[in-house]
Amino acid sequence: DESRFEAFLKSNDQKAVEAIRKAEQETKMKQDKVQEIKKLNAQIAAIKSEMAKYEESLDESRFEAFLKSNDQKAVEAIRKAEQETKMKQDKVQEIKKLNAQIAAIKSEMAKYEESLDE
């Protein structure tokens, strides 16, 4: 019984370490995605700023041509930002699941420790 329990504890420790490692990876990926979103938002702001600058200096027909050429870039940046946001939300959900698994493992370990004390 003791060897089975030790094997169980070892298995739980391994699972906890793996869950923590995965949570750390997910957190890092989430941080990377947040940075990418910030970068994209900065690019959008720079494009908008550039558009405002050109709007002041160009006549209306040239400005319309400029808008058309940059519209696709803005649409693509927004689409990418939306995708990154969705991926971030998915990663947050995965991290929540992993944290719940870790909590469940810790609770189970605590129960076994209590039964050992008795």
C-alpha cells in the first residue's frame, strides 16, 4: 500500500509539475500575444496619425486614393488584432483550466495527507 501511495504521490507531483510548466508556457504565450496586440495597436495608431497628416496636406481626390491604398492595411491590422484577442481569450481559458486542475490535485494531495495523519 505504501509503495502504491508513493507512486501515486510521485505521479501527482509529476502531473503538478507538468501542469505548472504548461501554465507557465501558456502565460508566456499570452504575454507574447498581449505584446503583439499592443504592437498592432501602435501600428494602427501610427497609420491613423499618418492618415491625419496626409489628409491635411492632400487634396480630396488624392486623399481618397491614399485612403483606398491604406484601407486594406488597416482592415488587415484590425483583423489580426481581433484574431490575437481571440487567441488571448483562448489562452486565458486554458490557463484557468490548468489552474483548476492544479487546485484539484492539491486538494486530492491534502486529502491523502490527512488520511496519512490519521
